[in-house]
Amino acid sequence: MAERESMEYDVVIVGAGPAGLAAAIRIKQQHAEVSVCIVEKGSEVGAHILSGAVIDPIGLNELIPDWKALGAPLNQPVTEDRFLFLTEKSATRTPNWMLPGCFQNHGNYVVSLANVCRWLGTQAEQLGVEIYPGFAAAEVLFNADGSVRGVATGDMGLGKTGEHTSRYQPGMELHAKYTFFAEGCRGNLGKLLQDKFNLRDGRDPQVYGIGLKELWELAPDKHVPGLVVHSAGWPLASDTYGGSFLYHLENNQVAVGYVVGLAYTNPYLSPFEEFQRYKTHPAIRDFFAGGKRIAYGARAIAAGGYQSLPKLTFPGGVLIGDDAGFLNASRIKGTHTAIKSGMLAADAVVTALKAGRTGDELTDYPASYKNSWLHDELHKARNFKPWMSKGLYTGSLMVGIDQVVFGGKAPWTLHHQHADHETLKKKSEATPIDYPKPDGVLTFDRLSSVFISSTNHEEDQPAHLTLKDAAVPVGTNLALYDGPEQRYCPAGVYEFVEAPGGGQKLQINAQNCVHCKTCDIKDPTQNIVWVVPEGGGGPNYPNM
């Protein structure tokens, strides 16, 4: 094995999303001499960023108060909120005066979060932050005393079976006094660190949703700049948590998407197909008449909130953003919370470095979190997801009471009882769902969708979707649950095909993977393990 070269920094950050970039900027604002490096597995900053997105500027206001003058791409203020309860044929609008504060978006902006991150990346580089896109952090490095020493990027140019090809290059070791993990939801290194340092002890299980999104160019007469539409109800069954978003950006563009809670019980449910079906609703489909679909993506969402946050620190490192799970599910927003978590961690590391410390726990970070608006916001929203897990009608009523009557200060805290992979019924207990065929105009299949996500992985590289036991997909998942991986994946990665000797086998089309992490979360046997592919692989999202 070729020896890896190493580079030394004060702080290494894994992931160039809102949390990682905010942390880097804040560090340099506070202490310009600190050396900061960000590694990003996407081909460029923003390539893997997927969000609705309506952004609350509160975090950005604190990080870069003059962001408007500096040209941040927050160009479209929210002009109107609509919340609809859908049945198959009808839509009932909730009067805005009845909407809890979490569904009111006055003062917020409809944005492309990918473009916001690209802008933040430029701001970070101007302050002297080194950003290396196309390099995937594949391994955590440790000091002799067990503290985190940094990360190693993955080797490039490995063949299918791990052999060195003609383009082989060993990964690089990045050593740091402190390492920030900002990989986003279900980060694979963050997951390993939570296990190694027992960061989840005494916490509720993290629970997730999958968010699917398309970007459309609308006919000008169908476009309402700044309109924000949310819905609950059809097409999901009332016992399944989820809902839609429809956000009108500038330039006749609209972001449309659907979120399905991954605690769903029916193994025949396909979040992708539910999304496609949603667009056909009479109250929704008219927006798309004469329009054109231009992009597609999907990403898991950490929805557990306050109760599910792990311990945030360990010797030599921290978790920030959705690597920890700071998203506010009630508001369907995580950008402002990610930015704030990165800033709080940055302040803690600057204090440590100024004191000459290295490799210890940055305990100022969780302490400052507990005294911040971030803590107060997540605490206020803490019962939203547990209530919604009780079903649409009970959940909506109780969320209304929790948020409107008690103002988020009810004298109780509900808890998440199960991890999402534990909730599937057996196929013998479930009813198959008959999804309509796509029409290629309003509704589409997964393969044509993946095509417009510009997803690519080198064909000749080890599969990054790994199985602990190759016998489990057929012997357990197919036998008991009718192979739910062929339905919950939004990119058609998993297929059951005829095996050469008869019977069936699981085929993994890893090239299609959009890095959503749903398989790592929902696999009922937890047999699928998502690991980082070669840097630069995966989706290349434009304006998402």
C-alpha cells in the first residue's frame, strides 16, 4: 500500500454544507490566523445540497450581517402561505390565522440552498479557508490516547474488487487539533463516532423522513413568485406521516417535493411513487400545465429534533448541523439551525485554540447551545414529530393544541419509541399499493429522474452500498417483507433479478445512488451499510 501524505491544520471540517461553511467562516472571523480546511465529497460546493428550501435568515443575519450587500442569493421573499388538507378529489385550506407559527413564513426567503452554499463557500475562501471538493472523508484518524486526530480521504482509482488501477492515488491524511463533522443527515463517519463514543446513550432514537424534490420551470401565467404551499393528507394513508411542499422561486421556477416519514409500516409503500401521485391532485396539477421538469433529487431528513440529539462532543471533535440532527421538523427547516450550530462550535474551538488546547472536548459548545435560541426553538418543537406519528388527524389536532394553546411550552415531552427500521409489517400483514404508470409529462419513473440529477459514479470502483450478509436480502427481506429496498430507494438502486442457478438475487445499481441514505436507515435488518464512494461521485445538483 502506498504511503499516505499528510497535511496539518488547526481545524478540519468534513462537509461544505451550511453548518460546515458557517463554522469555517465564524472561526476565521474570530481568529484569522487559525488554519481551516474543508473537505467535500461532492464534485463542487453545492453539488450534494438538497433542500426545499425556504430559509429563515436568522442564522445568516448573525453570521454575515451584510449578506444582502454582499450579494447572497436570497432574492425571493415569501409572499403568501397556503396550507391544504388533501383528500383524493378535494382540498381544504386552513385559514392562515389558525396556522401555528411553524407554518408561517413571513420574513423568510425561497432559495436554492445549493446556490446559497456556493456563495458561502466563496465567502469562506475569501477569508482564507481552504476548500477541497471532490475529496470524500472516508476514515476517522485517532491519536494514541483515543482522541480524534483528523480524517483520511478515500483512495482514488480503485477497481471493482479493490485492486489498484492505472489511475490509483492514495488518500490524504488531514490532521487537526479539532475536527468538525458536518456531513449532513446520517453521515457515515458521524454514525461511527456516535457508536464509538456512545454519544446516543440516554437519547431517543433518531427518526427520519425522506424528502424528494423536483425543480420545474413553469409557464409564466402559472408562476406566483414567493408563494409557499404545504399540504398533508392524500395520497398517503392517514396513519403515515408526511406531506408536500411547493415553493415558487424567481425566474418562473418552482421547487416541488414530498416528505415521507421513514417510520411507515407498509413494506409496499414507495415514497417516490407517492410523490408522483401527489402532483396529479386537482388542486396541484394545474400549476404544472405547460411547464417543464428540469432537475430531481432526494435526501433523508433527520426529524427527531430535541429528544434525539446525541452528545455533541468527544475528544478532538464535534458534530454539527444534521450530522447531529439539528433540523426543526415542525418548520421543515434546517439551514438556520445548521448555521447556528456551526457558529456555536466555532466559538468554542476559537476559545480552545487561543488557550493553547488541543484534542480535548469542546464543552463550551453544548453549554452555549443550551443558552441559545437554537435550543429554545428545538425545545418548542419537540412534540411535533411524536404527535404526527399518531396519525394525520390526531397528530394535527394535538400539534395545534401544543403549538397554539401551549405555545410549545406544554408540561410534557413525548418520546420517539422506535427506530425507523423496526416498524415495517410483514408482507402477510400488509396490503400492496397499486401505483399508476407514469405519463412522462407530469409523472415520471425513477431512471429518467436520476438522469436529470446528473448522478454519476465511476463504473469500475468498489460498490459503496455494502451488505453485511449477502444472504439476507433474499432470505429475509424478500421472504418476509417482499424486498422493501426495491421501493424505498428513490433512485432504483436495488432490484431483485433472476439468479443464474434459479431463484432471485439482489442487484445493486450503485451508479444510480443519489446519496440519500434511506437504505442505511430503513433496511429492516440493518444489513445495508452506506459508505463513501470515490470523491466527486454522486449527484451534481444545479439550483437545488
